[in-house]
Amino acid sequence: MTASEGGDRKPGDTAGISSRSGPAEALMPALTVIFSLLGLCLLWGLAANAWPSRALPGPGQVWQVLLREAASGDLFYHLGATLGRVAAAYVVAMIVGSVIGILLGSYRGADRFFNPWVILFLNIPALVIIVLAYIWFGLNEVAAIGAVAVNKIPNVVVTMREGARALDPSYAEMATVYRFGPLDRVRHILLPQLQPYLAAASRSGIALIWKIVLVVELLGRSNGVGFQIYLYFQLFDVAAILAYTLAFVAVMLVVELLLVQPVERHATRWRRRPA
């Protein structure tokens, strides 16, 4: 290309190139995920063909079971039951854990007194809490959701305690000067500073809670994904176990992509993005 040819290009041409490459660049992450999952399914299928066994069904068998369970309505019924428990335990754990964590991070004396309690509950196995909840309160929804929430609350407390310790006191002084009310302090001073810690507790909370919910359902409920996995385990139906597992993982991925990440981006929209 000569200098005159390069000089003949108009500024609008560059804008047109960037606008045409924009949609392609936006689709690249989704395409990468799709091809990655297709590669995983391909490896899975090759392994199932190389080692034909009832213990390792291929993707096609699992897909057929998934369609069968969806057509009967059982899949959506049990997914709904599990999602309801996950949502309830998540809300309880985040509210209670955040309040306790902020209080402990704000008052050093209380933190010193209750720190052994936090360490104790952090190290109690989830199975022990679930079994005790069922023994003490019976095989009911309150015991199931409470056991899951109690398992998650200490993790939220630790994360939010660190966030409260990292609060900048100058913002509290500014709020005093401008005579902010309690709600304005929470909205404009406290929550923006704690947002990264809330996001971290929330992200790890969803991943941990739904796994514990499956154990709760396996031990003491008559519906849900965990109950179905236990049922098909007794029948040694690996295809059905994988079908329910993958269905619920897919639902949690959709929740992550369509709910958690957009909310997080909206909450951090005020931050400067890297160029």
C-alpha cells in the first residue's frame, strides 16, 4: 500500500472496521465456552466408547435420560425443590452472616470474644450439623434450610469481618460532617466499600450452599436433586445420576451468568474500567 492509498482512507473507514469487529469480539467468550464444552463431551464420549461399562455411560445415554425425566415432569419438580432450598438458605446465611461479620469487624472487643466461636463453627463438618439439625428439629424444611445456612454463615462472617476492618474512617467523618442519616450512611458509605466483600461472600456462598443442599436432601428429604441422586445410586443408574447432576449444574451456571454477574457489574459500574 502506498502513502497516497493510506492517506485516502477516511476516518469513518476505521470506525466501520471497529464496528464490524465489535460483534465478533463480543461473541468470542460465548463461542469459547461452547467449543470448550463440546471438547469435554468429545473426550467423555471417547472414554465411554473405549471403556464400555454401565458405570460410565456416554453423553448420548445421559441426554436420553435427561429428556425422559424432563418429559415426565420429575426433573423440573426436583430442580424446583432444590432451588427453593438453595435460595432460602442463601438469603438467611448472607443476612445473618453479614450483620455478624460487620459487627465483629467494627468492635474489636466483640471480635476477640466471639472469634473462638467463629473458628469452632468453621471447623465443624457439614455432615455433623445436618445430622444434629435433623435429630433436634425433625425431618422438616426448617431443619434442612437451617442446617445449610449454619454451615455457610461462618464463611460469610469471616469475609464481611475483613471488609468491616478495611473501612476507611474518613468517609464516616465526612458522613458526620454532612449529617447523613442511618440509611444514607448504609447506602452511600457502608455498602459501596463492602461491595467487593459482599460479592466474594455471595459468589462462594452459592457454590457451597447448593452442594450442602444436596447432602441435606440425600439424608432427610423426600424430593430434590439430592434425593433423586440417592435413589438412582441405590439402583446403580449412573446415567440418571449424571443427568440430574448436569441439569442442576446447568441451572446454576445460568443463575451465575444471568443474575449474579449482571448484578455485580451494576454494583461496580462506578469503578474505572481498564483500557
